[in-house]
Amino acid sequence: MAEIKIDQSLPTVQGDACQLRLLFANLINNAIKYRGDKTPVIEISALQIAPNWQICVEDNGIGFDMQHLEKIFVIFQRLHSRSQYEGTGIGLALGRRIVERHRGTITAI
């Protein structure tokens, strides 16, 4: 079980609906997977920084060491062993490609 809070003022954006769906599915899946012992709480919001939008997906998960920031967006790079967390290590790399294809940027904090 997870709690997902979606800001009612999210913008409508132009883009490939299938790819954007996959992007959000990967981000939400990661928030649920890397939750630790807590019930996952995921918040999706947006902030307009004219003329662009900043879309935020925040969670209460386990986090990561900022020294690994770039590593998490590299295909097949994992911060945890497969025995700790299942997965292929392609979710955020694919997410970066999708965001860049839509002329945006992605980061994590």
C-alpha cells in the first residue's frame, strides 16, 4: 500500500503519452521499491518557472548519498545489490532519456 498525493494544479504538457506514462510509472515504482520500512508517501506537484514547468515527484524513501547522483541515471548502474532490491538498473536511465527527448532535464535531491 502507498499513499500518492497529486497536486490538482499539474499542467497539461505536449509529449509522447506512452513515454511520459512510463516515466511516471518508473518514478512511482522506485518510490515504492526503495521505501525502507515505512509506508510510501509520494507527492507529485508542479512549479512554473516561466516559460517552463518543474515537475516534482517526492517520496519518503531511503534516499541516497549525493556522491552517487550521476550514477543513478546511468544504465545498469545500481546502488544496491540485487539481493537487497530487485531490478535491472535501467529505470532512471530510461527516465533521463525520456525527459531529454522532451527537451527537459531531470535530477534528484
